[in-house]
Amino acid sequence: MVTYTVDELIPLLKMKKRAIRELLTRGKLRGRIVGRHWLVTEESVKVFLRSADTLMGQVYQTNR
């Protein structure tokens, strides 16, 4: 199983560390705290990206 830390997600998601932590805290991106660090599985990243794509598609359609 592939896992990512918050620092490893920064270039993948093209987001700031604070924004990623906010997503994790709010449950929008699923992860677990191990020790003092968040760990996120590759599957959780894929689910998040799919849901973000769906949301952006809905926003685009309503703004047309």
C-alpha cells in the first residue's frame, strides 16, 4: 500500500500544506494520524481527485 505524508502531497495536489491539513481535518481527504504526522493512502488521493473533478464539472456546467 502506497502512503503519502502531507509534504509529499503538496506537489501532487498543487496545494499548500495548510490547505491539505484543512482537508484532512474536515474529512474531505481521508487520512490517519500516525504519531504526529498525517498519512494518506494512494486510494484516498484518487477518491479525493475524482470527487474534485466531479465538483468542478458541476460548477462549470452551472456557469455556462
